[in-house]
Amino acid sequence: MTCCHTFWATGITTYLRNGGTIKHARQIAVHESPRSTKLYDRTGDAISLDEIERILIQDRFIGYNPGRMQRRDRRSESQTGFSTV
């Protein structure tokens, strides 16, 4: 759900990512305290592609056999701790 706080966060975050300071963002947002402005700072929320690639889906089925399903994993069992069959 989007609300006015989402717009405040987007504006403050964009300003800070483009080189703005918390001090000036506070003045622009008319906050009494920099602490209030920091609540809207989402610059630390960025997730890198490396972090996304840490997600490993263990159940990638390579074939369907009603009696037994075989799974394939990119990493060996010793790396994941999971059996690949």
C-alpha cells in the first residue's frame, strides 16, 4: 500500500543518494530532528545482485517419475548439506 510516507521516503532517499545531506534533507522536510528524517532514509535498503543470488531453490526437479523424483542442485551435497537425490 502506498501512502504519503512512501513519497516522503522516496524523496528523501533520492535526495541522499544524489549527494544530499541529512541536515539539508531535514530542513527540506521541515523536521525538527534529524532523527525524524533518518526514519525516511532508505539508502541502506538496496540489495545487490550478489545477495539475491544467495537464494538457492533446493527443489529443482529434473524429471518426473511417479515413484521417485530426482532433484538437481548446482552445488554439491558437501556445500549445501542437502542430498541431491
